[in-house]
Amino acid sequence: MPPIVTVTLNPAIDETITLGHLAPGQVNRAQAASFQPGGKGINVASCLADWFDVPITVTGFLGAGNAAVFDALFARKRLIDRFRRLPGETRTNIKLLHNGETTEINLPGLSVGFEDVAGFRAVPPELAPPGAILLLAGSLPEGAPADLYAELIATMAPLGHKIILDTSGPPLGAALAGPAPPYAIKPNRAELEEVVGASLGDAASIVEAARKLIARGIALVTVSMGAEGAIFVTAEQACHAAAAVVTGRNTVGAGDAMVAGMIAALAESAPLEPIARLATAFAVAKLGETGPNLPARTAVEAQAKLVKITSI
């Protein structure tokens, strides 16, 4: 199996607050609260560590002032920690759970300097040997140029890396306009609409928009649509995947779990429909978990059998 490396340049500590009542401008009493280390790449690596009995490498930036919660996760999941500690604290993101919906409040993160950014214009070969699966995930920290992911892809793709990109806004736009395409991307429908500058109301329009990106050299486009499932598109095929049974209501990290499922299938050279099935099963199984965790492998495999795949 190829080595797997996840890059998270702007991680966060997720403070998840469960509310029975939510009214703006009033006192709201929490039913429960938890703190979990987060950030897209970290969440993906954590889910992959629950699935595979192989080491996953994580790298990026962390604030030295509150790194203990990340250190504990890395040790528990046996993740290979190659994060660079910077002065200051990693940001906290607040997630309010109420009536099955999640309201997110993302706080500013660390600010990085020129030397910090220069060190991440290429992932060292000892972390990502040729042929590795490399995930670039999440927003960029303050001080990083919007085209940093584009630079990383241009540097690493010629080395044979299979690069998965999961970001949005200017970093996604810059990467798609860059000199080398990523292997795969996972926008949600709103993010894809922003990229193509058009409303995408049905599956046919989503596939058409995805194929325009594939024409630029991307091999796989996965478009997540929340409760409506996800659409998976390559140059030759397109399919819609939806869970027949949904358990749990905590949607925090479900998109990251879907990316983890994509990577788990890609690591085994699976074709499109098994990729769609496993990615969807990861996302649905994650709904019943708190923090960046999957349930037992047997539970995920049971979910995978229930995923409905429809060719488009």
C-alpha cells in the first residue's frame, strides 16, 4: 500500500456544544460540551488510522501553546507526527449542535511568516516518498499565499504523488488554475458552484461541471451534498451514492470522513463504484461518533453494503 501523508496548515481545536434550545440574543444552556483536535487533514488521518493497521503521517503547523491535545491524539492513533510547532496557540472552532443541525463559528488561526511558508513549498521526500498519497486539506493560515497549494501540487505531482485536494475559496481557485492539477478534489455543491460560476440544480449539471474540471487533468471529482449523498465523476463514469440508513446526527467531520474513505479505496486501487461506496460508508458511520473517529471496521463494512449506487 502506498504511504499516506496528510497536510493540515491551519488546524483547529473543535469545541462542540450540544444545545436543546438555541435562541440568538438569549441565554442558552448547553447539554454537553467536548474539545477535540481538528483540522481536515488531521480528521482524515485519524479516520484512516481507525481503518488501516498502517502508520499515517501528519504534518503542517501547530501552535506550541496548546499542542497537548494534538499530541494525545497522535499517540492514541499512532499517527507519525511531523508537525512544525510555531509560537502561539492553535485556533479554536466552535460548533453548536441543535436539532440535528450544526452551526459553526471559526476563529482566526496562527499567522505564519515567510520562512514558515518556504518550508512548505515541498513536502520532504522522507515524509512523502515518490508514489505516496498526499492530502492537502483545509484553509490556509494567515500569512500564507493563496497559491500555496498550487505550488505544492506543481512541485509534488511530477514525483508520482497522488494528490487529493480538499479546500475551498481562493486556495481552490488558485490550485485549479495552477500549472499542475491535483489527482482528486472533493468540493461540496456550493463550492463547485463557486468554481464554475453557475447554479447546479440537478445531477446532470453537477456531472457536466465536474467534467469541465476533469478536462483540466483532474482524475476524480467528488461532490458532497449532505443528506442527498454524493456524486463521483471520472472521465469515463459518473455515479450517485446515497446511504439507505443514516445513524447518528453529529455531522461534524462527516465530509472529512468521506475524504478518508476515498483515500482508503484509492490506496487499494479501487474503481469508481467501490470508491463511492466506501467513501459514503465512512461519512455515514462517522455520524454516530464524536470527534475524528470511526466505529469498528465491521460497522463501516455493514454501512457500505447498504449504500445505493446509481449510474448517471
